[in-house]
Amino acid sequence: MNYKKGITLIRKFKNDLEKNNLKPPGGLLGYVGELYVLQRLKELRYNPQYKGGHSSYDIYLEKIGKRVEVKTSLLKNEGEYHDKNIKFWGWAVERRGQKKIKKFDYFICVALNDDFSNPKFYIFTYNEAFRVEDVNVRRYTNIKKKIHIFKNAYAFKKACLDDPKKKALTPSERKINCNKPLFQNKWKKIK
């Protein structure tokens, strides 16, 4: 499959819808994120097999027998922080009542711009993803574990100050944001 062509078509479709004051369908963001990851994994010769919608994970790496879960986010502030200028990408790792826990080997978080461009990839092993502490997010009560990565150091610092009781931002998320190079584009973790 030509993943680059698919990404281009989705971005054009989204743009055309918005020009006509129409909202893109909800699944479009997740699908374009999966295509970006498939493209990269193909370039790295992992022989990725797309499973989205037909399995409890998104991609199977035939070459090494591993499962990949892909989550995609746009830059946002959904009310977790009082200061609306605090922007982050956010991904749910686990939902409350989730039955199957060990459903992937790697958790890849895709951070996109509003036009679905300029992907940033954050790669977590299963253990790294589930090391994040449980949270109680006011707005999303069904989220048990999440990862927020901030746009820049200034936004991260403001988020820490905005969350003095450490309810919105867990200690693990603080460590991730202080050590982004350990996760961003760390494709070599996949083995």
C-alpha cells in the first residue's frame, strides 16, 4: 500500500470538508496517525500488517511478531488546566473497566498539527506505557491512564504550576516531559 498517497488524500479530504464548513469524521484523525506509523515501519523494514478495526491492536509486525497500538492527538487543552493557553497532545493508555490489558507490545503516540501534518512520534514499550500512574480526570471519568506531552518547555512549566496538587499531571508524565528524547522517534526500541 502507498501510505504517503493515503495521507495526502486524507489531508486533502479534511481540508475540502473544512473549506465547506463541514467537520471531518471522528475516525479520520486516528486513521491518518496509523498511516504515518505504517509508513515509518515499512521504511524500517518491519513488514507491518494493518489490523485496525479487526483486532485489539492496530499493527502487527510480522518480521518480529510484535503488536503495536497507535494513538493520535492534535494539540489541545480540554479543560484539565485552568490556563487555556496550556496546550498538549494527549493519549489514553487505559480506560476504566478495560478487559484486556496486555493487548500490545508497543504504544506509539502520534502528535499532529491541526492540518494532520508534521507528525511527531513517541514510542513506549508496554511497560513504559503502563508505568504511568492512574488518574482521575474531571472531564473524562473513563480514563484510567493517560500520557500528556506538552508543546514546549514553557507550556509544561505552566501546566506544573497550574496543577499544584498533582491531580491532572502524574509524576510519570512529568518525567516523560522532562526526558522527551527517551521517547521521541525511538524506533530502535522496537525489536
